[in-house]
Amino acid sequence: MGTDLGRSPSTELRVLRADDWDRWYDSLLRAFGGVPEAPEERELWNSLTETERSIGAWDGDAVVGTASAFDFRLTVPGGASVPAAGVTMVSVAATHRRRGVLTSMMRRQLDDVRSWGRPLAVLTASEPAIYGRFGYAAATYHVNARIDTTRVRLTVPPGTDDVRLRYAEPADVLDACEALCARQVPLRPGMVARSPGWERLMLLDPAGERDGASPLQCVVAERGGELVGYARFRVKPDWEPAGPKGTVVLENTEALDPAAHAALWRFLFGIDLTTVIDARRRPVDEPWQYLVSDVRRCELLVRDSLHVRLVDVGAALGARTYQAPVDVVFEVEDSFCPWNAGRWRLTGDTKGASCERTEEAADLALSVRELGAAYLGGVSLTVPAAAGLVRELREGALAEASVGFGSAVAPWLPHGF
């Protein structure tokens, strides 16, 4: 049976059937402008869609809303891999806006996520303003950079010359690069363990989306025959009367140590006939920023990335560790998921944590959004407190919680979904 939508009686929600996927996906693409995808891209998302975690809003025979979720495992501070619903493919047809379709899908989806036993829901927002009212908040950020390699020098650490670089076909070294990436996942909050099939996303390279750049290229870094890093990139040639001014478009790179990191970036800086590195979706604390001679000429732009929603406050806060001891009672407001509302006592340290219901007096009052923003350690609770969104009810509680929630490395989501 479908679920009737309060303000649109003719519309119902249904779990997606595999044979309806094409119509469902066409509705999604139309909502995002209607530009057709390359066949290989469409086939990839078809294979990755979890139909049992997907819903469509139907008005008669027409799909007028879409929403889906991937079953992810997300790294949290302390290194634990926590089950999370990766919310994706959300759209409402322009003909059915302001009828409660999105709210009904978000209501259904969060109820489902709770029933699946997932304490977290996460997403990347096409329009961040949409999701705040459903309890999501930006918890990770990334940096886009446009580096003028004609005017910026790179200083490399000892050992860089011991790293050997070689070109490789991206597909030929995919398994080795994925194994290296998997070693990195537990080390940084916000990273997602890639399930089988997701490695294909790393090779997705539709010709129509290169904007004049080359097909995907790959360079691997090795030491003593062992892979210690890689970079995937494209080169976009360009010329002016004075000479070449090509761009290196960096898609992704990982390295196991400072020397490998520096060797790969030195290579990118030195590619012939190029004057710019266009680096996208990089960690805000990536080391190359401290190797360059002039960071202003790197044109850093910080953007929001992963938005986090605590679906089960107790389970979510108890699943991570805290870099300093915390013993704080939160008064949580959550109108959209009222089962989270009320007082929770969080106790924890670097070894573990628990978060349970309590009748004790509250130390901090805040909404579930502020907890979501701070959850991965990239946003200090002192920031929303300064905005009047967190109220300190016990002196010292804000500083205690803010330090405890922090992370030694900035949280980061390497790729979208």
C-alpha cells in the first residue's frame, strides 16, 4: 500500500521496484535540469541504487518525487565504522512543489532509517537550505584550490627523492589504489568505506563531462616496490600568444606518508605545458598547503560537504570516542524526530562512550542540528554557541564538550554520492 500525502491526496509513496527504475531516474534527472547522462554513468547509478531503500512519490502513473539511501559505514572520531544511511537522489517535480511531497518523503525516510537500526543519516546537499528543517547540518568541509604553478613554489621534505613515480592505466591499478584508500578510511572521520561496486565510481570518465580535458590519467608512487600513493587527474591544454597555459585537473589523490604526498604534488606542479592545478574536494588540513610558498596564489575556497543528521542521539553519541573526558547532560530539541527530544547524559573519553536518557539537570541546551554539526569533530560547539544556538546551563560545560568533541584531523568526505 502507498502512503497518502496530506496536502496532495492524489499522490502516494511507494518503495521503488526495479522495473520502475528508469522512469524514477528520468524524473530525478529532469528535476536537476534534464541533461541526459552518459550511458556508462547511468548504468553505474542503476547498479548502485538500492531499490529496497528507495522511494518514489507517484501521482497516478507519473513519478513526481524521488529519494534513496545507500547503506554506508562512516568513520567517526576514534576510528569506529558506524552504520549510516547515505541519503541521495532526492528530487520533487517542479509541477508538485509546495505540496508537502518532500516533507513526506523525508518523514518516511527517517522513519525507515530508524527501523533499519542506523543511528546516522548523511547527505551532500545541492541546496543546503533545504535540509536544515529536517535536522541535517554541515559537519565536514572541503577545499577547492586553483594553484598558479608559475608563481608558487613547493618545498618538499627529506625522503621525497626516494619515491618513484610512474604512469599507469587507471583500471590496471584500481585494486591496488582501492586497497591503499581502504587503509586511510579509519584514520579520518567522515570517510566512507567503499562497498563492492563503488570502486567503479573512481574510473567514471564520460567524454562529454571532461570540458576539453584529457581522459583520466593516473600516476602511482612507489617505494621499494610498494605502492605508497597515487594521483588521478586530467590535463586540459590551452594556449595564449605567450605560450602554454594548460590546467591539471586533480580528481583524487592519496598518500601514506609525507614523502609520498610531496612527491605526487611535486609531479603535479611540474607537468609540462601547464600553469594551473585545479584541485577539487580536498581536505581542509591537507599538508600541501604548508609546502607552498604563497598560499594566497592557491585561491582556496572552502565549501560545505557532508551534512549529518543524528537519527538516534544515544546510539550515535555512544558510537564515537572523545579526545578529552566528557560528562555532559544535553537537553536536545528535535521536532522532526521527537524520539530524540529530551535529556541525554553523555560520558566518554578516548576509550569509549555511553549516552543514555536521564532526568538530571541539563548542562547544555541545543537542537539536534548543532549535535550533527559537531558530531565528526570538524565544527566546535563554541561556534553555534556564539550564534546563540547552544545555551550553556552549567558553567564550563561548553568548553568541556567542545574539547571532547574535537578531532585531531579534519573530517573529510573524498567523493560525493
